Amino acid sequence: ARRVADELAGFGVLPLLAPAERSCVLCAFRLPSGTTYESLHQHLKKDGFIIYAGQGHLADDVCRIANMGDIRESDFDRLFESLRRALA
């Protein structure tokens, strides 16, 4: 979870909550200005990743990324490359 938050911060995608308030398996991030959840979701889905929308009044401003299961460093590398392309 820390690596995801650190990498996304490098793209200007900041967590919704402070580190002490975050889950270690699901974290909400503020979408960068000009990026819609739907466009980011579709791009990542095409590369084999599924993200989740924010809930309620946060649905248009937040995405959620889970990191659970048998995840390898190479999976994280692919995710960050996909995000890099999506947010370019």
C-alpha cells in the first residue's frame, strides 16, 4: 500500500486520507484535475487492472485501488506504467 501511495504521489495523485487513517489493502486517491474516473478505469482495464470509483459524493473525484492477493513486484511495475500512460 505504501508503494502504491508513493508512486501515485509522483504522478500528482494524492491519497484522500492521511497514512494513519488508510487501509493497508484499499486506498482512495483524488483524481487529478482533467481526469475522469471512467477514462482512467477504461485505460487500466484494457491493461488488466480494475480500480473502483469513489462512493456517494466522492464518485466523481476519487478512485480506489486495492492491493490484495498474489501480487508480484512486476504487477506493481505494470500498474505504474499503465497509470503513467493513462495520466500523460
